[in-house]
Amino acid sequence: DSISGYNGTLGGFGSYVAGRTGQALKGAKGCSGPEGAQVTGFPNLTGYNTVEGWINPGCGAQSYHVSSWFAKMPFEYTALGLYLDTIAEPYGGNNFWFRHSVGDGTTSRSIGTPATYACGSWHHVVAVREKGAFVRLYVNGSEIVNAIDDVGNISAATPVSFHDGNGGCGWGLTGETIDDVVVFDMALSSQ
């Protein structure tokens, strides 16, 4: 569904399915490379503070490991930008954990949920960055993990990708459905 002026295009691993409200993006599992969808011309997130979305990891043995459900950086730990991903745990399994990473090209900060979440259910995931203070990750309304934010400017000029990854079949894409992704230029509170 589109409610802004930034239109996306489907990639090789994307299709539309029924979502929580209206349509959602279904990202197929497979070798990483072509994304589920991409938005070019999206602002470079100078004022990014919060990204939220609904994620439904796919069931059935996952033949691959990880999918970035929102990425504005290359799939590298110290690259410039941010990504949020869904990771099958154990490798190839049906339970998932969520991770939020930011990087300034030299320094990065990555936090992930210590527990896993079941496939086949919608999970509300919120990543908050209070620049110079904390990065926080919320799942289903509860703050799960936080860390000190010691990362500088993350303003990558790359497109925004949904259901994306890089690294061939060794880091191929797990299946997931993504809905109602929103970017805020303020750090949302837990309230």
C-alpha cells in the first residue's frame, strides 16, 4: 500500500499478498540478490530516528538464513546506513529473531532480540535511534534490547530495499511478509 510520494518497484523476489490491512509485500526465499521491492529517490535518512513495520516470517523449513526487511545500506556490518533484518534460528529453522543495525562506514552498532519468535504470525517490530544516546529494539510493544549509540552520520544515499540481502546462497533470503512500514524523523517513546 502507498500513502506517500515514494513509489516502489517489485524485484525478482517480491509479490503482493493479502496483508494486515490491504496488501503486503511477500518476499520469497531464495539466493540473495534481487530484492522484494526497492524505492529509489527516498531521502537519505539524515533525520531518521524510528522505523517500524509488521513482519510475518514464513513457515516451512527455511533453506536460507537472513532477510533484511528494511535496508538503506549495503549488507555489511560497518557500511553507511541502516538495516533491519529477520534471521532464522537455528539456521534453516522456523523460529526467528530480529536485528537492528546502523553504521557510519567505520563504526557500527547492531542489536538483536535474545529470544526467538514463531513463524506464521505477525510481529510488530520497531527500531529506534536516539543519536548519541541509545539504539532500541521493540517487538510486539515491549522493549527487548538496547545499546549505547556510538555511531556517527548514517546518511546513505542508497535506495531503500525491502526483503534484500547480499552474499549469494550462503546468506540467501528467508521467506517473509512485510506490511505497514513507516519511517519517522523522531524517536518514538514506549508509550
